Amino acid sequence: MMHLREASCGYYRWIVNAIYDACGKMYLNIGWEKFARHHSLETGFILLFSYFGDRDMSVKVFDETSCRRDYHNDRDYHGDNTDEEED
């Protein structure tokens, strides 16, 4: 089992079953289809995975124009107030 999350979203993790072939390549299995459907992944999208160990993995999604798709606002999670003026 892997914990997959969107790269900019640390508070929601999808549980995805991973399987390995004889060469040690990992494939995402049960749970991946639900993640893909929820994020409207399409042919031509580019996915960049980062593995952090201990079954923790993040993914960045880029659409067919190579623009990153953000499903959550980074500032909502990190509490960034960069849009506010300083006193």
C-alpha cells in the first residue's frame, strides 16, 4: 500500500496498492483508477512522482499544454499570506 497525495496538498492521501514485477518496477494498482478519475487525468498529461520512503508518494499533474494543474490552493494548506500587504 502507498499513500499518494497531490504535491501541494499534504492533508489528503489516497491509498493505492502498488505491485512490483520481477525487475523491481513498481505499478500502481487498486486505488489508482479512483485517483485518476477524481483528478480527471487524460491521455497526454504528464505525471511527476516523488517517493519519500515509508510508502509516502506525491504526484504533480501537468496537462497536455504542460501547465501544472493545481487541485488545491497551496496557501490554504501552508497559511501563506503573501497577497496581504505588510504594515
